[in-house]
Amino acid sequence: MPIADLESIEYALKKRGFRRDDVLFHECTSCNVKAVATYIIAGRSGGRDISLCLECGVARSWRSNAGFGERVEDANFDLKEFLR
């Protein structure tokens, strides 16, 4: 089930300051397809990484602290709720 509204998701992420980490796609841990796009944002107070599988729609997110030394995954991350 590929994502139908990818343009609106990418627009909303860009509007919030996120950018694509790289142009390569990574392998999804859920569907095992190379279709994961990674978006990042970083600032003085820390940052956030979001990976979104363009094939199955699974989204995961990690937060990092100000020193970028520790990444913690958001266990209950919901991309649609995050973009509201």
C-alpha cells in the first residue's frame, strides 16, 4: 500500500523545517523493501529523525538531545498526529 499523499506529507515536513537526510532509500524493517525515506531536523536544543516507508507507510521517529549524543525512539509516534 504505497502512500497516496506523499507530496502533502513532504510539504508539511518541509514547512516544519525538516529536510531529506539523503536521496538513497533504506530497507524497511516491516516490509523488507528498500523504500524508507529519512527526514531530519537539528537545532541547538536537539533534533529529530523521521523515517517513512513509502511502500507500507510505517513511520518511526527518534529524538536527540542538545549534544546529539543520545538518540531515543518515540515508541508511540504517529506521523499524521505529528503533522497536525
